[in-house]
Amino acid sequence: MRSIWRTTDPGLLRDIALVCLADGVVGLSYGAISVGGGLDLWVPVLLSIVVFAGASQFLFVGIVAAGGSPIAATVAGLLVNSRHVAFGLAVSDVIGSGWRRPLGSHVMTDENVAFALGQDDLRQKRAAYWVCGIGIFVCWNIGVVIGALAGSVITDTDVFGLDAAFPAVLLALVLPSLRDKKTRTAALVGSVVALAATPFLPAGLPVLLALVGLVFYRSDKPALDAVR
């Protein structure tokens, strides 16, 4: 692990720290919403440790709090998180083997996969993946505990803008990638599809449909290089 810290660029550490901070704020929002919606404090805390998938956790809590079946909420969460199958294929060599594989799979998020794929060599990819993944896991769970404890007081997180912090940081991270025309085209198509589907589908599914934008991505590199 020491070599990971030595490998990580200071600028990259700063960007990762900002993302971890944003995730912690969103975790606070999630904890507050869960307890404010009538769930026991241990439910969001346990979900955050065992499941550790923000979108699926929000969806699960939303369905259960609205009176839906826990089974239906679980299936919906699994469907939303199915994008991790593609992520796993993209960063398989980054995670490594042995004990690193189950642990690396557990801390896999959109953010640390994006940071890893944005690096040049394998050592940098691994450093970015593990630093970001572990950092988000710690910050998210701390935020969830604080939010859950404050859930009886902060019942409407929208008033504090907690729900906007995470998307704002992600937008700032992806903006540099949009300089590439092929990436802009794929992103535009995916955004249009997701927005069109939002009024008709449960939360999380429009994001999966946005993957159709990848069909419009054209690269001169081999397919494997494009994925990595």
C-alpha cells in the first residue's frame, strides 16, 4: 500500500479528495433520508457497509419507504448496479488477483473506475483505483452514520442542497473528456435517451439506457484499448 501512495500524483490525490468529500456529503444525505423516512438507524448503516452502492441504496430506501416490497427493492437495486459487470471487465487487470479481487470488487464505484481508466500505466491505474475506492468507502460510511444520527432533525435534505453536491462534482470531472468529439457525441446521445426515458422508468434505469450512446462512439484504436 505504501507504493500506491508514492505512485499517486498530488494533483490526482486532490481530485480524489474532492470526490470523497462529495460522496461523504451525499452519504450524509442518504442517512438522513433513510432515518427521516422511518427506517431504523442500523438499516442505512448496514446497507452502506455490506452493499456499498449509492444509487442502489437510494433506490432501495425509496421503494421500501414508499411501502414497496423489500424483494422488489432488492431486484431493482441489482438491476441498477448491473453496470458494474462492464466495470469489472474494464478494470480486471487493475484490481489484481487473490485477496485483492473480492475486496477490489466491493469498493468498485463509478468514480474509482473512471479515475483508474484515466491513468496512463498499470501502476498509476491501480494506485488511483485503490486510493479512490478506499477513500470513498470511508467517507461514505462516515457520512451515512452522521446523517442517520441527524435524520430526526434534517428531514428534507433538498433544503440544504445536499442532493446537488455529488452530481456537481461528477460534472466537473467529466467536462475535460468532452473536448473529444467522439466522446461528446456518445454523451449527447446517452443524455437524450436517459432524459426521454426518465418520466416512464424507475430511478436508475434511464442511466442504464444511456449506455446506448456507446454505439455512436467510434475509435481508431482496437476495441480492447477503447474499453481500457
